[in-house]
Amino acid sequence: MIHRRRVLAALLAAVLPAFAGLAAPAAAQDKSITVASTTSTEDSGLFGHILPIFEKETGIAVKVVAQGTGQALETARRGDADVVFVHAKAQEEAFVAEGFGVERFDVMYNDFVIVGPASDPAGIAGTANATAALKRIDEAKAPFVSRGDKSGTHTAELRLWKEAGLDPASEGGDWYRSIGQGMGAALNTASAMNAYVLADRATWLSFKNRGDLKVLVEGDKRLFNQYGVILVNPAKHPHVKADLGQSFIDWLISPEGQTTIADYRIDGQQLFFPNAPEKRT
Amino acid sequence: MAETATAWQLIIGGDPTLFAILRLSLIVSLSAVAIAALVGMPLGALLALTSFRGRGAVVVVLNGLMGLPPVVVGLGVYLLLSRSGPLGDLGLLYTPSAMIIAQAVLVLPIIAALARQTIEDLWRDYRDEFVAMGVGPAGRVAALVWDGRYSLLTALLAGFGRAAAEVGTVMIVGGNIDGFTRTMTTAIALETSKGDLPLALGLGILLVAVILVVNAAAWTLRSVGETGRTA
């Protein structure tokens, strides 16, 4: 019997602190919001930079679930987030129009870049024209990795192919690899197979496994990448923490929040450029 | 090995964030195993000691469920706990509790199926003895569980291994929220996606080491128990 008690005691010792540990985060939950955002804002370290500053000032903890834009909006549609902070304007406006979001605010922008192997088999280096570059990749049948996950970057990629008059996503061709994963996974894949890929600059700058990849095309104004923030509509989901969520949005688009975003740099390079409209009076 | 060096640096550096992540991983997986054991052990015993029509089919299904894909379990629990789901009012999605529930579901069939096998095998050996000695049902279960305790401990360890190593359910129902629901496995997935492969592998080595420590603890428990018995 002693042994059985010992086994039980060990089991209890393992389990009890577990529940004690769970009580703490539950208590902190009172003043926290859940933000469904994109992998680029999380992986680039932007949230790691701005959220502690916001929390220190307001006491509001922000829990970020980093997903692709499409998935983040879906999470919010189901009522599982208080705020969405994403980068596909058309999808965001549809989200608001459907009544799931209260209002959309521009927060910041950066740009997409076409990344590819230094050997550049399609010869696109130095082109400032994104669609011309895509046409050359298509002609060369050079490997191209697509996110394929309805994310903001994937949406932008599909728009660029359309503007180039091409549709490799439905035409197929084994050079066009749709992987259905996040930006980091897409970059890892491209790095492993020396393929071209469209990436947001923030993730690219913070990405460490570049291999032979480098930025080949940048600066086309069609590569503009706008981020927006939306409060999930409490009329649809009554449990949404509207006050706290709105505080976060107000702070993001305030002069202070905008400066904090601008201050975030990696190796001296600014990753996001604030462009919230002047605060309405 | 650069990765082993990274793993050592992580341990020696004593990074509090890392320990918080390790702690959460252990809490979630051990809690899930405890819950799954509380339900799965009696379930396995019940199945081992009863006979009814279709029992064979139940055993096959239970054994088959040991191969439940984590991502499917994660999706199922996500749909249950989502605000738009039937249990949405509990507000459990993206919390450690949700991760424990999902892992418990994942581990339950493993513990129940292995417990059933263990107890059933012992039952065959003991049946005549029980009948001869006139042992009642409660006494039978107690004797079988006690004599099969080390095999049952292995069943728990199998469940723990499954829980601690999986990323599919905790990523979906936990959301990999920094400082709140980030576990070792989701942290490894995150660092991989950031292209920091040495750090990802370093974390991986650390996770394997922790799983080994838990198994060593169980082994010690067993050895101590055996020594006690012979003494």
C-alpha cells in the first residue's frame, strides 16, 4: 500500500502545481484582449517591441494569435478575437461590410519584395516592374513558391499574377509550388529549392535561413503592403472586449503609437512605416 | 554540433522565458495525462473484465483511436470551444485549459487501450485463482491494477510522450500566444518558420532531454517500488 500511495503522491505532485499555475493566467485575463494578426507582425518582432510599451501604459495585456490574414479574419468572424490587425484591404473591407467589424483604420505599411536565388535563372534582378518579373519567371518555368493560404501576401501575389495576365495557380505547372503555409515556411521552402517567392519585407529582414536567396525586385508601387486594424463588432459577438480593444486601436493610431511603430528597426532598417490618418475630431 | 551548443546555452543562460515555456509544456502534458488516466484506466479495466456483444469491435476502435491525428483532434476541440461553437460561452479557446482538454482527448485512447491489454492479459492468468479464492469484482480490479502497475505506468509514459511531442492540437486550440500558450513544440515550429534553425533544434534537444528526465523519474519510481517489495 505504501507504494501505491507513493505513486499517487507523485501523480498529485505533478498535477497540483499544474492547476495552481493555471489560476494565475486566468486572473490576468480580466484586462487582456486577443488580437488575431498576421505572421509578419509577430515573426518580425514588431509586437515584441510595441506591446510591452502599450501594456505598461494601459495595463492591458495583448494576446496575439499570429495567423495568415484570411485565417485571422475567420478567427474574428467566429468571435474568437477582439481585434484583427492584418494586411489585405479588400478582405478587411468585406469583413466590415458583412458587419463583423466596426470600422477599419490604416495603421502602417511596408512593401513586398520578390526574393529569389542569387543565380537568378529567370533574369529578373534589377527590374523595378513586378509584373514583368513574374512574366519572366513564368516564361523560364523557374521554381516559384506560393503561400497558397489566403494570407495577405498570398492575396497580393494572386493580384500581381492577374495584373501580369497570368494564372499559374489554376494552370498548374510543376514550377509553381503552392505550399499552403506561412511566410516563414514559404521562405524556408524557397531557400531549400532555390525558388522565387513573394515576401513581405518585415519577415524577410528578420528571416535567418536565407541560403542563396536575395531580394531581386523591389520598389514597384504595386508591391505596396498596407496594414489595417479593426475592432470585432460587439453587436455580432457580445463578449468582445470592445472598450479594451478600442483602447488598443486608439493607441496604435495615436501619434505615440505611430512613433513606437516607426522606432522598430532591425540592423538599423525600419520595418514598418506608420500612416494612420490624422485623428478625427 | 552548433545545435547542442545552442541547447546548452539555453539551459545555462537560464532564460526565464524559456523556463516559462518549458513549465507550461510540462503542466499541459502532465495534466492531460492525469485526466486521461483518470478516465482511461477505469475504462480500460471495464473493457478488459466485461464481455458483451460487439466487444471486439469496441476494442478495435479503441486501438485504432491511438492513431488519432493531433490536427484533427485540435480542429474538433477548436470547433467545440470557439465562441461560435457549443461550448463557446466558457471562453476557453486560446487558453492552457483548452490545450489540456485537447491533449487529454488525444492521449485517452492510448492509455485506455494499453490499460485494457495489460489488465486483460493479467486477468487470463488470474481468473482461476480469483474464482477459487472467491474474490469479488472490486477486489479483482484492485489486484489486477496493482499487479499490472508497472505496465500501466508505461501506458502513462506512452501517453505523456505523445502529448509532450505533439504540436498539432496545441497550435490550433492554444494559438501559440507569447507568454500565455506557447509551448516547447509551438516555439520550435515558430523558430523554424523564422528561419532560426539552430535555435529551433536547440529547443528540440531540450524538449527531448526533458522527456527523458520524466521517463527517468518514472523508472526510478519503479525501481524504488520493486526494491521496497523484495525488502
